[in-house]
Amino acid sequence: MELILIPLLLGILSYLIPKNILPWFALLGSALVLIHQITLLPNFDLQSTIVLWKAHEAMPLGLTFEMKWDGFSMLMLLMTSSISFLIFLSNFNRNLAKSNNFTALAFFMQFGMNGVFLAADGMLFYIFWEFTLIPIFLILYLYGTGSSRVPLFTFFIYTFAGSLAMLASFMALGVFASDFSHQSLIQVQLDPTLSFWVMMGFFIAFAVKIPLFPFHYWQPQTYSDAPMAGTMLLSALMLKMALFGIVKWMLPTCSEVLYQSKWLLLILSLIGIIYGALVAMRQYDIKKLYAFASLSHLGIITAALALLTEAALFGASIQILNHSLLSVGMFLIADILENRLKTKDIRQIGGIAKLAPSFGFWCAIITLASVSVPFTAGFIGEFIILLELFHHNNIMGILGLSTIVLGAVFMLRAFQLSMFGFPIISSFQDLTWNELAVLLLVSVAVLLLGLFPDTVSQLVMPALQDIISSIQDSKQ
């Protein structure tokens, strides 16, 4: 239970810490959470599932409050803790780091996300899912830069409406199950019509949160207006809850209409890849450019989830980590440019590499990693997923392959406009120690994942195989 209690306690203590030492408290506290999770790995049997809490019998309304973790859940927990540490590190020398409210809300966000990844009860999953909306909304509301609150409330309405659709699906499943435990819900056999509507409830909730085309309307302006930490929380962490939910809840509980849902998810994913890339190529607001880039890159992950093969799910796992790490790097770069130059328009920047060579070098590294050059995590993840797409359908494989070509176009275009050419400005402060540390850690992590993907495979494959087996068993 300490996996969720430690972030909750750190969030409460954040209100009591003096502002002058608050950045160190946040940094060391987030490191403590990460180190604690790493210490659990040596004694973890990869073939097992660790039960944290399970009631002796179902409570009123069928609630079990069951919590447990397997290799896939632990991957998401480690990702959450690592990204949280990087977020606190990237904000270390900014005024936001001295805000008790922000530090507490960030830890509460981590508490909620850990609960999502540990919940083995449908209603408990929904409670934690909905809880995460509160701290992220407050972070965006209190520290966002937009002059209008319309995008923020659009984000809230979209995600809240999606959550209600998911709640309806859980309640429908609960009618036919003895309780709301994960095991009971995935064993429910529904007629195809009802299973389709249950699947749609889950699908809407997860598609909005990712976001998946065409549910992305809230994303670009929200990303653009959010503070750096808020954008990182949204892109690097919050949307991963939806990817986790598809694998853990939507696919196993809706196996009766799995074939139809696979085609729906595949088609929308491929549209999102191409649409996001084409719009990104026309963007000059660097945050919106990265927002549409995220939409495009996520399409390849959701396509992999729809294929539901061991190799595709492994590739998706690598890409989930890769996307989270690169989101931190890219939005840190965007924030540095906006902070130093007071603009997000890459046409008004130019020549930064001549004025700040260290910044230019690390921007090049992050850009190359984002276009999936060999020896990076993106190369391994995309290669596996594209190979599986070609095995499934040649046309879909070709469309999926466009993510590499189009991704290189918009990322290299953004790098060229901002880093090269004649300097438009006379001076530019180079990287601070914490900014350099974040970009270094992100780059090293992406490289190590690309060189040693087996470390992820050994952790997640037993859990992913169990998920696929449960789906196949429920179809028989």
C-alpha cells in the first residue's frame, strides 16, 4: 500500500514545507518514491501478481477495493515516478517549484495515477481515474498562461463526459458479475449488442484522454496554455492511463466484439498519425506543433494495442516509455524558448545554436530521438509495431510507415527554424544545470532502452501474455 500512500503523504507534507527548501523536498521526495519502487524489483517473480489489498468478501454494491500489480503495472508505476522526478527537476529553479500548491498537487496527481495502475476493481479504477482530473485541472487553472479559460473548461468537459461513459460501462458489467473485481468483470459474457455499447463507453473515455482522432479538440490549445509542468503531466503521464486502460480493461471485458473494435481503433489511429503530422508541419507555435506531433506519435501506439499480439503489445510498451521521456524533453525545450524569448513562434527565434551551443546540441539529440534514429527506443518500438502492422494488413503497414517520414519532416523543420539561420536575437542564456540534467537523463534513458529492450521485455511480457490469454479464454 505504500506505493500509493507515500505520494499521498508527500502531497500533504508539501503544505508544511517552507518555500525556500520546497524544491529540494519535491526533488528528494520524488526520488524516494522511484527508489522504493526499484527496490521491489529484485524480489519480484515476473510470473506472479502481487496482491496489495483484497477484501475477504465483496462489500456493499459489489465493491472489493482490490489492488495488485504485475509487470505491466510496475512498468507504468516506474514510468510515473521517473517522469515525476524529471518534472520536479526541470522546474527546480523556477518560481513554480516554490509553490506549496503546485508541489502538493503534483504529488496528489502521482497518488491518483498510481492508484489507476494498481486498481484491480472496476469502481476503484474509476475513482482513481476521476481523482486525477482534480489536481491537473487545478494546476492548469492556477498556473496556465492563456488569457481565456475556454480551452481549460473544454478539456474538463471532454474528459469528465468520457469518464461518465466509462462509469456506465462498469455499471453495465457489474449487473452481470458477482462483484466489480477485475477477474469477475472479464469473465462476464455479454450478447454482442450490449458488449458493443460497453466497449463504446470505455472507448470514448480512453479516446478522449489519449486523445485519439477525432476526440483531440481539447488538446492543442490546452497544451499551449498550460505551464511546462502541466503539459508534461498531460502528455508524458496522464494520457498513459488511457493506454493502460485499453489493455487492462477495454479489450478483456469486450472480447465479444473485439474484431469490430480492433478495426475502429486501427482506422482512427492511422488517421491520427497522418492528420497529426500534416497539421504539425503547418504549425509555428512550438507547443501546438509538439501537441500535434504527440497526436501523430500516439497513433502508432494505439494501432499496436488494437493488433493485440505479444510483439505489438511489447512494441507499444517501449513506445509508451519513449513517448513519455521525449515529451519531457520536447516540452522542456519549448518552455526554455518561451521563457527566454517570450514567444512560442519559431519564425521569431532563429540562430539559437550559435548563441547557446549546449542547448543546440541537446535539442539536436532530442530531435533525432523523436524521429526514431537507430539505437534509440523509438526505433525499436516503431520497427516492431510496423512489422506487426504489415503482417496484419499491407495497406495499414504502409500508412503506419508514414509516421517515420512525416515525423522527420515536422521535427527537423522545427529544429531548423529555431536553431539555424542568422540569429534574430543578440543573446540567449544557455542551459542551467537542472535543464542540462533533464535533457541528459532523457537522452541516456532513450538510448539505453534502444540498446537493451530486453529489460522491458522481461518485466512486461508475462503480464501481457496473461492478458492475451484471458481474452482468448473469454472468447471460447
